[in-house]
Amino acid sequence: DGDGDMDIVSASQVDDAIAWYENDGAADPSFTAADIATSADGALQVFVADMDNDGDLDIVSVSYTDNALAWYENDGAADPSFSAADISTSENGPNAVFVADLDNDGDMDIVTGAHTDHTIAWYENDGAANPSWSATDIDASAISVEGLFVADMDNDGDMDILSASFGDDAIAWYENDGAADPSFTAADINTDADGASGVYAADMDNDGDMDIVSASRNDNTIAWYESDGAADPSWTAADIATSADGAYYVTVSDLDRDGDMDIVSASIDDNTIAIYINNGAADPSWSASDVATSADNARSVFASDLDNDGDIDIVSASMDDDAIAWYENTTNSSSFSANIRISAWTEVVAGSSFDAAGDVVHADIDGDGDLDMVAVS
């Protein structure tokens, strides 16, 4: 809502809902829920971005059962409302969505991944005040896509695509050729990530290039892939954890404010939200700690400063207890030690009525300076 705090957006699969949670901006914030949509049949993922370049944050979603990619236009009010419009209703079992400017023309395009027809596609934004999107398939053989991420993986100034596909155990990247109408060249990074589900890109070793973090469900593994920094990069895999039971989702942030990137994971079989603290070495290692072990079928995590106190908090969505929860980082010193104590995180349930909560993100939806939430259930 553009009020300067971070709100939350969620997706919940069983009650077909996209919802947002307005942060009241207090030092100990509370969140007020409002539905954005209740007919996104099998809603699975959401992404928040300014899709029409009007200065406020809109929402993009994919829903599995009705094969839909949709966007919800924010009217920019202090108490915003959202107008829904389908972008596509022919996505075949969409499972993942990401938003970025793929063609470097200044507007937000969309990438989707489908579980059923194994397709990764991109949707080019025409840049209009009321935008429309043109679809192009990138890959039709990524078996059961679960995760997507977009970043400049080869440091050539354009946005490339990463995918995690469950059915072929693959972490792959798609190199953007940088054209005004770009094409993408596929290359596998790993084909042994058993049940690959989550993928994220960040500079994990502070050497100026983009590394990769993945979660793979069937081998319970959180892994990272070190980039060699070449113009045509390759990545070297190393396991961080092999006992994250049902590892499903990863995100990256500097949790302890020491200048390097740490990891947060959600694992569905042990119901765990865990953190992995980077030791900051040129060849880093990570110290693991659990933040929560009762997030029943934990599906998604997101990290940002929800209470505006200068440290990074965590939000999770868990499917079997229908919960959106946030974990307040209560270490109030100017820096953290390498090992964050579990007692330094306080769980606050933002809601427990989101039928099969599957995804959650946060952003300042109403422009008031604090972070709100959007959820899918």
C-alpha cells in the first residue's frame, strides 16, 4: 500500500484465494487480512511487482487447476483495491511464476513453469498503461517445473532464467541472448538434484558473480553451486545439508548483517523452517539452525524486515495447518554472531485460516512505509 512498511501476499490452493495482509506499521506489527481473489482455482504462487509502471505494486499469480496466469492491478489508493485480469488460461498445470524485465525495455515481463506439460514460457509486456502480454515457449521438456528464478547469471547485462524441475531432477539455466526479442539457450547445471523443487540465485561467496542455491525434496538436500565467473559460466555443486526432510523451498538474505548471504529453507516432511549462516569465507561453509519445526507441510519462505527494526525477519506458508506465520528476529544488537540462536526468533501467526496455504511474499502494498503480506490458499 506504499506506506513504507512491508505487507504480505499469500496463495492458498484449496480455497482458491489470493490474499494480502496489511501491516499496521507498529514496532510489534499486526496484520489485517483482505481477499484479493477467491476464485483462483488451485492457487499456487504469487509475485509482487509494478506491472503497469504506475508507481504502485500489482500482483501476479498462477493457479494450477484452472490453468491460469493472472494479474491484479493495484489502484494506488492508501487502502488499495485490485482489479483481476487473466493473462492466460491455457497454462497446463502452472506451478511457478517469476517477474522481471527479460527484454530490457523497462517494463515487467513474466516467466511461468508448468508441472503438467513441462513448459517454461515467458510473457512479453507491451509496456502499455493497460498492458497485455505475448507468450513464447522457452522449453517444453523441463519435467514438472517446481521453481523459477531470474537473474543475470553471466554478468552480460540481461536477465537469464533458472529452473528446478522435480520430474527430471534438474537445476537448469536459460541464457538470454540479449536481443530486443530475446531467445534463450538451455543448459543443465545439475541432473542429480533428486526431486528438485526450489532454486535461488545470489552471490554466496562475495566474488562478484551469481551462485545458485537449490532445494531438492527426494534427497532432502540444500545445495549451492559456485559460479566460476566466466563469460560462459559453469557451476560447481556442494551440499549444505542432506537432512532437510522434504526440502522444498529456499530464499537468501543477509540474516546476521555481516555482509554475506545466508539461506532460509522450508521442508515439507519435517515441517521445518531452517537457516544456514554463511561464515563469510572465500570458500564458505554454513551453520544450520532450526527456526520452527511445527510449520506443518512448510511450502514457502520469504525474508525481509517486517517490523522496520533493521534486521531481517522470516515469513512462512504451511499447507496442512493452513498457516501464514512470521518469525521476528529479536537479536537487537548492531551485528549478529555467526550462529543465530533459535531463541532469537519469535514466531507470530499472522493467520491460520488459509486453506492449504502454499505461497507467501511481502511488500509495501499500500505505500505507507511498512511491509504487508500477500498469500495464496
